[in-house]
Amino acid sequence: MGRSDLAKQIEDLPMEMEALRKRNEETEEVAKLWRNEALRPGNKRGSINVSTPATEGRTATRTRISASSEEARRLRVQLSDLQERRKCDQTEVDMLKERRALAEARRIEVKNELTRLREQMARLTTMQAGCSSPKERGTNLKERMEEAAKTGFRSGKKSKVKATPGRMARPDDDIAKANDRFGFLQDERKRLRALKKGGLEPLCQEAGIKYKTMDISIEEMAQINAAKMFGEDSGPTEGVRGDRSRGKAVSDDNNVEVVEEVPSDSA
């Protein structure tokens, strides 16, 4: 049974109930008339005739009594028939009410199912919109570079520059640039590590380098992006000469923090 058939049956239920109600009223009126006729004096056996009885023969009296009993029996049969019809009508009304209740329950169930499917579809759409491929997540590199160039990364520690062999004291702008580059490298390493292997391989192909291991590829991509960010002219393997020297360079760059030298108050 389709949904349109259920809706049509629900619409026809009020008319059917109204027809049954009218039929029930007519049946009650007919039963009332027959009941009054049956209770009328002179129609039942043993009724008392108040008027003076006429002198009739014994045969006429028996005929009248026999006719009265036959009419009462016929009325009882008709009354029983009316009661049976009324009982059938009431049963039909109950069945129609039950069908209507079932149709209403099914309609509510279909409505709830439709609401649940809509919510599930909206949730899936939101998840698809919020989820993106690793390649798409890596396309905002230029925006991150511009943002890092605007904000910069400066250390607030008051300490002297660590002296290392072969390193000269830098001016203020060189120190700030070194701090910015250091912060940018840290952010790039975190971002590239979050991409995993599936997101790192396409970036290596775009940069023209070959994917080796996770740490090596992350360091190479971070150095390339830093060179692009700060305008340095370097190839894909800048600052990395072999696997061993590359690991040492990364360790030294991470352990040594270049901070701006702040003069003391006494000076």
C-alpha cells in the first residue's frame, strides 16, 4: 500500500464515519418505534383491557390471543435483527478507527525517518566540506609565508648572542631576519609533519625533489620554503650535504637559538 492510498483512506474516514452515524441514528429511531409498538397495550400477552369486554365466543378469544403472540414474536425477531445490525455497525466503526490510528502512526514514522535522513545528509555534507585532501591543505603555503613575513618571530629573552666559531656579530636587521627564519622553519616542520607521507610526496614532486624518508623530506621542504620566503637563492638541497651532514645541520639549527641582543639599562 502506497503513501497516496493511505492518505486517501484517511481523507475518506470522516465521510464513512458520518454515514455510519446517520445509519445508526436511523436504526435507533426504527428500534424505538418498534419498541413503542411492542409496549402498546393490547399487543402483549396478559395485558389488561380496561374497557368492558365484548361478549364473544371462545373461538374468537383464542384467535385474538394467538395473533397477539405471533406479532410479539415477529417484533422480537425484528428487534434482535436491529440490535445485531447495530453491533455490526459498531464493529465496523471500531475497525475504521483502528485503521486510521495505524495510518497516522505510519505517517509519523515516515516523517521521523525523513527527518533523520535529512540530518544525516546535512552531517555528511558538513564532513565533506570540512575534510580536504593533503594536497589542498598544502596549497596555502603562499598565504602562510605572507602572514609570517608580516608578523615575524622575535625572542623576548634578554641574553647575549651565543658565540660560535666563524660567526660574526650581525646587525639588528640580520638578527631579526634570522629569528624570523628560525620561527618559520619550526612552523614549517610542524606543518609538513602533520601532512604525513601521503601529503608530503605531492609537495616533493612539485618542488622537484625525490621523497626519501619522512625526516629528510620534511627538512628539505622546510629549507626550500624558507629560501622562497626570505628571498634566498638555493636549490632543493641547500644546507644539506649527505644524510649524515644533514642530520647534524638540523640538530645544530634546532639547538642554537639566535636571539636579539638587548643592551642593559646601565649602558
